[in-house]
Amino acid sequence: MPEAFLWLNAIWIIAFIVFVHEMGHYLVARWNGVAVQTFSIGFGREIFGWNDRQGTRWRISAIPLGGYVRFVGDMNAASLPDPEAAKVDPALAPHLFVNKTVWQRIAIVAAGPIANLLLTFLVLYGLLLGYGRYTIPPVIGGVVAESVAEAAGFQSGDHIVAVDGYAVHGFEDFQRYIATSPERPVVVDVERGGDALTLTLVPEAVQVEDRFGNNQRIGRIGVTRDVAETDVTLYRPRPVEAVGMTVEEIRFIIQRTAAFLGDFFVGRGDVEQLGGPVKVAKVSGEVATLGLIALINLMALLSLNIGIFNLLPIPMLDGGHLLYYLAEAVRGRPLSMRVQEMGFRFGFALVMALMVFTLFNDTIFAYFGILR
């Protein structure tokens, strides 16, 4: 697959997600009367840009790996307050971000991740309403001898109702819920002969190769399901029902993402699953071969994950800002500039280390053919 094709897909997807995220910050800031100095897609040297009537500089920058909204009175793009901001024109003072109430600042900072969440919801909801989903009945066909499923008590003909509290609408849901839980306890609600049963098991972790040749670590329990053509149906939910299904899907993604990150703190994490821009480019290029709908769906998932990442309580990220402002709301006064600056330096070092690690991870596995 041509490298240019991979990177083109990755760049427009990341740029659009970043635009939505930063537009969330920008709109809520403007609604609260904050003067905005810069709206940038990307970091580094400006490629081109323009000034609007409010004096905001809109710019496209050379490194398309993020973006920022810088408010008037900020010392840098990370929104660290400028000590010299107090010396500005008194008429401008009410429009400085630092002079807004703590709850206004919390709303402005939270608006970015919320915008990512809304984008994910709108895309998933629109696809569900517009295209529906193909599904097959969630019924166990067979149980592999001496498997995790047999040990847990599964039987042929069991009707799967829910997994870890997530409703199972089709057998594909059951497969997905199990596959995303390697070596983690899973609670499965089933119906058997009119009786409701609850089974608990721990899927074994196995390495499989996807259609593009990538290695994936997934959970497997050892059940089978023969599928006839008549088993496959197109399900189109009603608008209100689709809202619930979309919210549940987003809740599932958030929960599984948190579990994935948690695995690294208990020694179960697989570094092959971590990736940076190289892996995003590769995955987006591969998904693009499946069609525009698949690519839009990937964009929605990446948007949600970027929103989640930004909420991590790391200074420099939105979650770090929120942590500072929540502390201010509790204490009744902001943290000292020295504490904030030390936190931002730590956060910057941590984020840069993560970026270097993921880039290194991308390069090493690509070199040795793991990302082939």
C-alpha cells in the first residue's frame, strides 16, 4: 500500500478530530467572553493562516499531530497563565481566560473532550440509523472440549443475554465482548430452557492474525457458531432505541479502553498494541480499503479515544487543567504559579516520553515486520 495513501488518510482523520476538539474549546470560550489569540491545527512553524475580525489567528502548522487554542493572556499553548497578563489594557481584562470564574474555566477545558464524545455519538448514531446492522442470533452452537467455556458450564443452545452488563443483540456482540477481555474476569448472563443463569469465566489470551496480517491479542473461550444464510438479518433500530444502543456502545469502548490501560499497571499489557502516528497511518490506510463507512467509523473511535486520553489527570492535558481548577474550587483559591509551572513541566516531559515511546514502538515493530 503506497506510503502517501497511508499518511494522507491519517492526516485528514487526525486533523478533523483535532479541529472538532479545539472547536469545542473555542466555542465555549467565546460564549464566555474569552479573547482567543490563536486557533492552530498542528504544532510548530505556521504553513499558512489568517486573522478573523475578532483578532484570532487561525493557522495550519507544520506538525499535524495535534493542535491548540491559545487565549489572550496565556504564556504558551498549554494555557499556562502569563504573569504579565495583569498589565494589559484594563478594558481587555474581563476577556482574559485567567480572570473567568473557576466554573467557566472548567467548562471551557472540558468542552474539548466533550466535543470528541459528541462527534463519536453523532457518527455511530447516524451509521446505526442510516445503515442498521447485520446480526445473527446470540445462541451457542457448540462448546470445545476442555475449553474455558466448558469449564464455566456453557452448553450448546445457550442464549446469550448480556456480558458484563452489556446487552447482547447478536452473536457478533458476544464475540466482541469476549475478544476484548483477554485474561480478565467476565460475567455472562444466559438463558437455558427458560431459566436465567449467570456464568463467570476468564477468557484465555491468544495471538491471532487479522485480515491485514497484524498480530492481535484477544480473548477466547472456545465456543462455536455455524451460520446459515437465513441466520443473518439486517436490524434497523428505532430512533429512540438507537440512542440507547449508541450510548451503550460508547460506554463499552470507554470501559474497555480503561481496562486496556489498566493492564499495563498489573503486567498484562502488550506493548505491540500501543502505537503512535505510524500505526494510526497504517490502520487508517487498511480500513480505507474496506470503504468510506469503515473509515468514518474508525474516525469516530479515534475521536473518542483522543477525548479519553485528554482527560487523563496529567498537567498539560485537559485532565491536568481540570485537576488544577477542581483543586481551586475546593480550596477557594488557585494553586501557586510555581506549583502549576512544575506540574506543566512534568506533564510535558511525560507526554513527550509517551510520544517518543509510541514512535519507537511503531518503528521497531514496523522494521521487524510485526506491522507488515
